[in-house]
Amino acid sequence: MDLHRLTIHELSGMLKKGEIRSRDIVDSLFKRIDHTEGKIAAYMTLTRDLAYEQAEKADSLIKSGKAGYLTGIPIAIKDNICTKGIRTTCSSKILEGLVPPYDATVITRLKDAGAVFTGKTNMDEFAMGSSTENSAYALTKNPWDTERIPGGSSGGSAAAVSADECIAALGSDTGGSIRQPAACCGVVGLKPTYGRVSRYGLVAFASSLDQIGPITKDVTDSAMLLNIIGGHDPLDSTSVGTPMPDFTGSFEGGIKGVRIGIPKEYFIEGMDIEVERSVMDSISILEGLGAIKKDISLPHTDYAVASYYILATAEASSNLARYDGARYGFRTKNAKDLFDMYIRSRQEGFGPEVKRRIMLGTYALSAGYYDAYYRKAQQVRRLIKEDFDRAFESVDVIITPTAPTPAFKTGEKTQDPLKMYLSDIFTISVNLAGIPAISIPCGFGSGDLPIGLQISGRHFDEETLFRLAYAFEQSTEWHKRRPAI
Ligand code: GLN
């Protein structure tokens, strides 16, 4: 049987019954990886030996009856999440050779749950991008069409899940980096509420927006992973102690009477016609299941991209100041003196998009411009959050497309950063407001390219997202389609 094709919940059932061993899953996966990875390039680093070691431990744990549902399940990790003893590069040259001496909290939790690691996945350098083309190392291909991008910045994770090169993966989402690649690759991506999942050990891009979340083959797996990685962490002061329900318990009860808001600002002229049609059809399906549709307005939507690209770059310029070639990662070989070493290490170590953002952010924070840009963007952020607060007085969730188009062609937007930034037009507001959102497959455009539906909800109400997403998944077949790679 093709074990690599199955989900967490399917495999964990089989493991528990003793029908298969974790080792068999690892065998099946690495065979698959050997076959497809040359075409996809989803991974930065493969951890084959570690995977077998972990699988062996998992198998004895399962035998002793002490296993949880993640025991023995192979997971891929985005390369900006620190893994003790495993190279972590953020797909940047400046972190070349870095092997973290500690695990991120999410990694500790996965290990405690008995998960197996297949490797670290490719991404846009420091998670800055929407296509994974900004990686300093590799060009990841979309498994549905290898001439197209897998989305980004968690493109490696989404491609690995979609191509069955792992069972599930972790990504990070600052402005859409879990949801948009999930949409492009036809898989499920969840950005949890800001504060739901610890950021300890996630290499910081924009700390007030960054959040780790699962990329999976279906909604059940997404809930299962959130169960494990979510919850308060004393090592991250922004993680919140809000109670953690069993998210797989959210599915019961159907969606009768759930009020879904359709924001008029997201359905504008110029939107891709196939995306619009799929999303509209999906809304009808949800209505058929008993949800109640309401037109709403999020009036400050137009300002989201501008305010995000000021705040995110400002935070990035400060967070990335620490990479100076002195203590770890890349160091120039051509330095005349210490100061020159700092300058050249950064010059040679960072890629063009990262440099652009450091410059933009530094400018936005500099004396004289701070009030005009940074402060103003913070004020707009508040207005955007208040738009959502107001909307959630009359609806339970908000439905939009995840991305304005299906996956675009490699190279299509690399010369025009503004065009690239607009890929996040539907996902960014969610990060600014700190609310949770999930992207699920909701159709296919011409050329067999997946389309994603985004469901956003109230702070810490991932349960309602899961309930709706699960109900939709149960009555559609989109999530079952796999690329013919
Ligand atoms: N594409 C957006 C950016 O370039 C979002 C990236 C992310 O969520 N990490 O900033």
C-alpha cells in the first residue's frame, strides 16, 4: 500500500492496530521522496537517518501501548523553525552552516508526541515572499504544474504535503505564508490566532505577526496538529493561556445557523473569474448545509497591504540587525577590519528581497518618517482590527478567496515586487488583526490548478473554523485530488 499517500488519522489508526509500523511509513515516504524530490525540490535538508531512529523509538512505544496519535507519524518542518542538531537556514545564505543548539517549542512538543522528522523545507529567504523564489538555495516547483510556483513563503512545506513527500508539515504565516501556498498546492493550511502557538525558536521576521501552523492533507489532520503544538509556553511572552479544547471535537454538530460574512471589499472587479466562481459555489454549498450568508463590509481593507508592508518591514529591519557575521552563520572572507566585516557579511549574505525590506523598514522607522509611516500604519492596523471586531458582532466567520489567482508561473512576478506583494491581498488583514484563518481546497481552475477558500474567525475560535471547514470537506471531494507527479 502507498502509505505516503495517507493522512495522520488514517495512519495512526493503522499503527495502533499493529497493521503497520512507523518504519514502513518512513520507507514508503523516502521511496516517494527519491522518486519525486528531483522534480519538486521541496526540501532544504532531508533527515533520513534521524527519521529511522525516531521511527524505531516510536514503534517500541506503540508496542508498549504508550503511544499518542502522532507517535510514528512523519512530519516536515519549515526551515525557519529551530531544530537542535539539524541545520536551519531560513533559506538564507547568511545562516549558512547554522546548526541550532536548541529546539523550538513546537519541535519539543512534536518530539514529546513521538513524531518523526523527514526534514526541513525550502522557503522564501526569511519568509519574505509569496512564491518561494526568494530562497537562496533551491527553486521549489508546484506539484500540480512544475512550471508554476508552489506559493510562499512556506512553499516547500505545502509542496511536500501535496506531493506526498511527508504526511503533514509545519509552516509559518506572517502575511499569508501558510494559507497562500496551501491554496496553490491544494492542501489545508491553518494560521492560528496570534498567541495560540509559541513562537519560541521560530526565527523572527515580523514578531507581532508571525505565527506557526499546520499544513495538512485534510481538516482533521490540521486539528490534530494544532492540539499538539498549541497552548501556553512560558518561553514566549506573547503566547496566551487560553484553554486548549480538543480541536478534533469541533467537528460535531454540523453548521446549521452558522452565520458566514461575505465582505464586499474582497469581491472586486478584476478578480480571477475561476477563483470567484469556485468561492461562490462553495458559499452555496455551505448555505446548503444550513449556514446563513450575510453581506458585510470591512471598510479599511484597501489599506491592509500598505500598512502590512510598513509594519512587517520595520519589524524585519530590527529583527535582522542581529545577523552580522560575528558569531554564527555566514562571514565574508574579504573584510579589511571589523566594521567592514559587518558590512560585507550582510552585503554578501542577504538576498535582494531581504535587503529591500531592511531598507524600507529602516526608512519607515527613521527620525522624521516614523510618525508619517510607522505610527500611521499602526493606527491603520487598529482600524482594520476594529473592522473585524464589528463584523464578528453579526457573523461567526468570514469567507473570502485565499489568493486572487491560482499558482502563477515561475518568474512571472519576480521583476515586480509590488505585483508579488498583491498575492497576499486577501490574507494579510488576518495577520494584522491577529485572528485565525484556514485555507481549504475548494475547486480547480483550468490547467488543473487548485483554488483555496479562506475562512477567518474570532480570536481563539479555531473551533468554528474547523467545524465549517470539516462540514465543507465532508460534502466535497476537492481535498482528495492529488497531483499526477
Ligand atoms: N508574502 C508575504 C510577505 O512577503 C507574507 C510572508 C509570510 O507570511 N511570511 O511578506
